[in-house]
Amino acid sequence: MATDIRIDYYPTHEHEGIKFRRGHALPFGATMVPNGINFSIYSSAAISCTLVLFERGEDAPFAEIPFPEEFRTGNVYSMIVFDLDYERLEYGYRMDGPFKPEEGHRFDKSVILCDPYAKAIGGRDTWLATPNWDDVYPYRSRLVFEDFDWENDHALETPIEDLVIYEMHVRGFTQHPSSGVKNPGTFAAIRSKIAYLKELGINCVELMPIYEFDEWENSRENPATGGLIVNFWGYSTVNFFSPKAGFAATGKFGMQVDELKTLIKELHKHGIEVMLDVVFNHTAEGDHRGHTISFRGIDNKTYYMLTPEGYYFNFSGTGNTLNCNNPVVRNMVLDCLRYWAADYHIDGFRFDLAAILGRDQNGAPLSNPPLLESLAYDPILAKCKLIAEAWDAGGLYQVGSFPAYGRWAEWNGKYRDALRKYLKGDEGMVGEMVQRIQGSPDLYYYRGPTASINFISCHDGFTLYDIFAYNEKHNEANGENNNDGGNDNHSWNCGVEGETDDPEINRLRHKQIKNALTLLMVSQGVPMILSGDEMATTKGGNNNTYCHDNELNWVDWSLLEPKQDIFHFAQRITKFRRAHPVLRSATHFEHRDYVGSGYPDISFHGTQAWQCDHSESSRCLAFMLDGAHAKRGTILDDTIYVAANMYWDALYYELPVLPEGKKWHLAVNTDMPSGQDIFEIGKEPMIEDQQRFLVGPRATIILIGK
Amino acid sequence: MEVTIKDFDEITILEVKGNIDSKTAPEFERNAKLATDKSEKIGLELSQVEFMSSAGLRVLLMIYRNIKAQNGRVVLIGVSEEIQDVMSTTGFINFFTIVETLDEALTVLKQA
């Protein structure tokens, strides 16, 4: 065959018995080529580079091959090494160069460096297995097979407004003994919960960080409990191209890539998209006191934003800031996301502290950030959802103003705050709620409701249950004297701080959870719920559980039984949203009748029909969505009327008159006990009084006109 | 690792002893190629395989793809529980019929 006669399949050099030759500069990383492996890495300031080769798990390398000077092209070192056992190989680099922090350089050739483009990392193969603390090379670059058999799978490309996102932590989702799965805490275990996810009705899982991180980072004994504090959430990347081995049941065999791809393929088969929470704002190397793992020792000045004195800017709140708008780093981020989209069939990305991605190399916000623009226009990422956490720890808050290029959506922090305040009965919230339930046109007028990821709870902050069980955070278990975590929780404990036997308070809490889920699912935009909220999980009022590998972060599946009213409600309200296209508009309302139905697309009401009371003391919000305007009049849906009463007494709401022949039917009434609080689609009972409805204290109803 | 090839009329059985990893996978692959060249009905007797690495699983899938292209059939025999577990977690199991004994394999393959 023609491919066999290429002359670069044969070595030209030898060093300590290892045969090699000049390599290919592209692609970066380690790539299998016939008879060998092509290694390629860049550094703008190194004066020499050495390839270091290990047999898997061995203490000492079996070879160190300096790159001959003629193997360097520009700033790129590349070589092909022959006859390596790619499955057993671990590789790294030593870079020689100046150690001059004031000039931005921190080279140290005594350190073996992890390849930023490695596709798997060895060293933390099993979650919290005690590492070899004396390892000369703790996070080891490995190769993976990139030949997964996807059969006919591809990204689902569900319109974003049709998604219901379920945010979960891979380990937290099934690690609790009550999960009843075979390999708890792993990618494989999520696969065995697919039937559950479908039963719940969600169609997108957003995985909290799964890029290789070190759960041992900053680990210490917890002074409050004596237990171990670890990096559980994983917002601290060691390598951007590698899935976390410790999240795979087969991580100890180095098969995490196949396991994750199998999960994604299986989720897709069931119509569930996969989004990744990605952390490109900083790395696990910390500040100037941190360990050199990779980037710092390869090209510190390129990868990090540095102060004029050579220290690290800390816009991430975690020690360093990745220099995302440096053209070289920008390309790495792009290569990385393309890899995950193309090789892992990922449907979308949520960017942690994404405002940082819009800062220039000195930290100043850019009006036209090249990285964000590149991602928005990239051909491989063209159908991926791009979602920004539109703020950072350096004080840049861009909700509503994040540079979007017609592509980017945002975690809508203002939605979260407004909903929480309205639900707990704050005054003066009706006006803002009118914006929020419409997909926040005040924030996203030109971008449409699809720019708004609506949520009331997420991993960061209280669980949905805790929002209605705690006034204050209770973070003592984090070991920082309750000083960590935000204080702006906008929560209300319904009368008693924490757990209580008081049936009235517990009833109110359940009702409030149902109110929250109802308003979330009838809001335009894209709803996101936190895993566990559907069974009212609690973190005991801790709003910053990043460091706990225990019940604080593990979903307790035994709650499904005692909290079944919440689960049934969550399941039905999710399905209600998915059954009604009028709730899922891709464009903003026009507040007029543009299809000739006799009703505007949306109208606002209160205790009196057609009159919404925006006054300071009002806690009444009602709105009607005209079914004839669903998806801009292309689909005929039922008309939906929602009334929320966050006043402490029941109030009569006058109902808008339906067209001749149609009647109001009750879909939801959160004031009713389980069984009568939400009705199955198509089985909603007609209400007796078609003129008015008594909405209970702190309750929400949905009527459908059909 | 040792591979023995046995023929039962139009059916070929490969008996594998030892571990299949990146060191032994090429030889396993060569033997599998010999088998798939002459037969479309293949049984892989794996009861004496204790460990199969990623490379080993890939050879299985190559055999499957090769035989499928010829409209043939592959059956795995006596796969240990641990290997089945790994195959299930990594998705490889979805492509294969797994039976306990040689007799069962011959029955399945005869009907194919």
C-alpha cells in the first residue's frame, strides 16, 4: 500500500537505545503515527526541551530524549519516537529557560511537566486513592485511542428554548449509598440512571467540571468535623483535554475516555443532551506559591495574566488567571472545545466565570474579545450551545451585556435573585417579575429569550429546599468560621431556621418549592434545575459545599419516598413545559395580536383581569399566553393563564374571558395537597367558576383554556 | 498469550489463553485475521483470559466490524465477570453476543 512507503516511518536518530526522528509540528500533543508517536509542544521562551518517557506508574523514567535543535520549528519542538507501547506509556517534558519572575519567566528544568494537549492524565486514577506524594511526576500525560465507535450518534442540536437543563456533579449524583447503582459516583452510574432522568422529563444534563482536576488539591483535615476537606466540585483544571479518571469506574484501567463516550452516546440515544461546565479562567497551578504542573513551567508568560512585577492577576479568586486573549492561549481553548465537540459529541458548554474570557492581557475588559468572537464563529462549534457565567471574581458583572455575537446565552443571575425575592414575598417585585418571566427582554432585547438561562438554584448557593428552610448560610463545616460563601441568598426559612417538625412550616416549604418550579417552567428562556432539587435535597444551609465529599453533596435518593409529592410535581411541571410550545418561544413577545386571534401574544393581569398591579405593595402577578401565537403562530397550542399570589392571604383573581366555546381547566394549584396540586396533561378538570379563581396564600395556579 | 484456532465445519473458534494488552494485542489480531479470512462465523473462547486492556477490547471490535462487513457473526465464550463489567462500562459489550459454553456458541453460530 502507498502509505507503507513513506520514508518518515523510519527512525533517523537514536538515544539510549530509543529510536526517533524529526516530528511534525502539528497537531500539538502526542499523536499515534505508523510505528511511533509524534510529540509536539511549544514554548515561546524555553531554550531547550527534553522528552521524558515513563512506563505506566514507574517511579523513574526509562528515557529522557533532548530535542535536537534542528527538530525545532519556530517555538515548536516535535519528534517521532518509535516502538513505544502507547498503552503503557506516560510522557512529560522538561523545559530549560530563565527563572526571572519579574520578566514573567518561571522555568525549572528539575520539574517534569504535563503536556497541555495530553488526552488523558494518570496519577489520580481512582477518586481519593492516596497518591504517591513523592512522585517525581504526579500528573502524567497519557495517550488515548481516538477510534470510538459512535455508530450513527451525533450532537442532538435540540433548539435551546426546548431544553430543560439538569445541572449535576458526576460523583455527587450517585455516590450516596441510597443510589442503588453498581459503580457509584461514576460516568457509568449516570448511565444506569437514564430511565430516572427520562421519568423526570429533563432533556439536557450539564456536568459540573469533568476535566482532570486533583481532588486532593488544598486537602486538609476539617477542624469542625475531623473529616477530610477536598476539592469536590473540581473548578480547578489540571488538563483541559482529559476527562477526570476518578469519575470513571474504569479509570484504574485507563479507559475513562471510552466510558464517558459510552455515557454520552447512551444519553443521546434517549434524547438527552450533554453540556460541560468548563473552567478556562484559571488552572490548578495557583499563584506564585503554587505547584508547577504544566503551563507555568512551559510558558508562564503566555499562559497567565501577570502583573508588571511578575505576580499573578487573580480575577478568578483562585490564585491565577488564564491569559485567554493571548492568541496562543486562545487557540488552545479553541482546539480544546473543538476536540470535545468533535471527539466527544458534546452538545454545549457552560463557561465558568466567563467575564474573564473578555479581559485583555492586562485584565481590562475588551469591547470585542477575540476569544469570544472566535468561539461564536467557529465552524466545528457552530451548533454547540455556548453559555456564559457572565461575571467574574474581579468585579466584572456582565449579565445582559456579555459580548454575545448572536450566539452566547447567559446564566441569568438577575432571574435567580428576582424569583427568590418575589417568592419570599418581597415588596416591589412585580415589575421586575414581568420582565423575568418573559425571558428578560430588559436584559436581552436584541438577543431574544434564548439568551436567558433561567434558574433559581444551582450548585453554587442554597439548594431549592434550603432557600425556603434557611435565612442565613451555615458554612461552619467548610472550616472558615462561616466567612466563605455569599450572603445575598434572598432566602426565607418560612418560620424556623432549619429542620422542623412543624407540619404547617413543612407544608409551606413544599408549596414554595412547587411555586418556584412552576414559575421556572412557565418562564420564557431556558430553565435549569439543580440535581436533587426534584426530591428536595438539603445541604443543611451550607451555600458553598465545594469541599465536601459527603452527604452535603451526595444526592440522597432515599428522599424520593418521603418527598414524593415534590418529585411528582417536578416531573409533571417539567412535562407540562415540554408539552406546551407557547412556553418556549425563541423570540420576544410583541404584546399585540399579530395572528388575528383576538388576543395579544402575552397579556398581564392581577386580581382584576387585564390590570396588572405594579405598585410597591403588590405581590400579585398573572399573565396569559395566547395559544394561537405559539412559536410565532406556527403551532396551535392551548391558551395558558398563570396566577401567582405571594401575599399571605388568599385572593380572588378575576379571569380573562376565553373565546366562545373554550373553558378554563385547572392544570396546577400549588395550594392543594399532593394528588390535586398538578394534573396529568389532558386530564385537567374544568373549573366550576369561569369568572374568578381563589388563589391560596403564597400559591400559584395554572389554567389552560381549551 | 497463546491463541489456538479450531475449526468446526464452517465455524472457527479461537481459544485465547493469557492476558490481552497492547503487548499481545498485535498477535491476537494476526490470528484473528487468519480466522476471519476463512470464516464468517467466529467464536472467541476467552475463559482463560484474566485481563483485557483497551487495546484488547479494540481487537474484539475490529473482529466484529470485519465479520459484520461479511454479514457474519461473532460470539464470545466464557468471558469473566470482571471483563464483562469493563466491557459493559465502556460500551463494547453492546456489539457482542456472549455465551457460557462452546456448545452454546456452536448452536448460535450454526443458526446464524
